[in-house]
Amino acid sequence: MALVAEDSPDDRLLIEEAAEELREQDGIALELVFVEDGEQALAFLNQEGAYAGDERVRRMAMAFFDINMPRLSGVEAAREVRASKTWDWLPVVMFSTSRNTTDVMESYRVGASAYVVKPMSAATFISTVRAVFRHWLSVTRDPEKRKGNGA
């Protein structure tokens, strides 16, 4: 399962399409949880507010955060995830149109696992997202700490 914090409906649609291709063509079962900003991402992970008692959090394998979102940016959300004793192990991939070195460096400074620049074409966007999901969900090994979260 992947938590996707993305405020663009168009980008969410392309991310869902990439996940569908991953399920159909790669045989990787992937459920996505979409939220629109960093505050909602943290609320989901901490099972607060509308997400109280949401058991999907127990299957979380990675987070995929846009950088520029309303209310709380992806960078600030990633900083909070890294500061959490519950979620400090969670791979957090930053996804942005920005190629700005400052954005890239700040993302890594707060503990991002990767920084991916959003491609402009829909086809490349989908293939890039699919490759990121494939890497984090089937190529890399989960830490043992994940098992403690019931994921």
C-alpha cells in the first residue's frame, strides 16, 4: 500500500493509471490511499480525525509526496514522518515539477528516500511512477520494523 499526497486531480489520475498498469502488467498488488496535502497525510498515518481507526495504515509500505501542496508541504510532511518513532522507517519519495537544487537538497535533508522530477508528458509520467512503485514495492526489502506496525 502506498500513501500518495498530491493536490492535483490530473496527477492523481495518472498515478492511479500507473498503479493499474503495475497490477495488470507486473502482477504487483498495489492499493493507493490519496490525500490532498501534508496535513491529511500525517492525519492518515497517525489515524487522526477522519482517519481514526483506518486499518489501511497497517499495510503502508511507502509514501509518495508532492512538494508543493496547500496547508502543509510535502517537505514538511516528510520531516514529520522522519521525526516519528512509528514511521521513521517508511520510504518517502518526493515527487515534484521542481528541478531546483534547493528543493532537492531540502527534501534529502529532511530524510526523503528519493526525489523524482515529474515528467511533462502523460506517458512518461505514468512510466516513471510505475518504475518508482516497482522499485520501492518489489525490488527493495522492507525493514523488520515494518512488521511491528502490522504492515
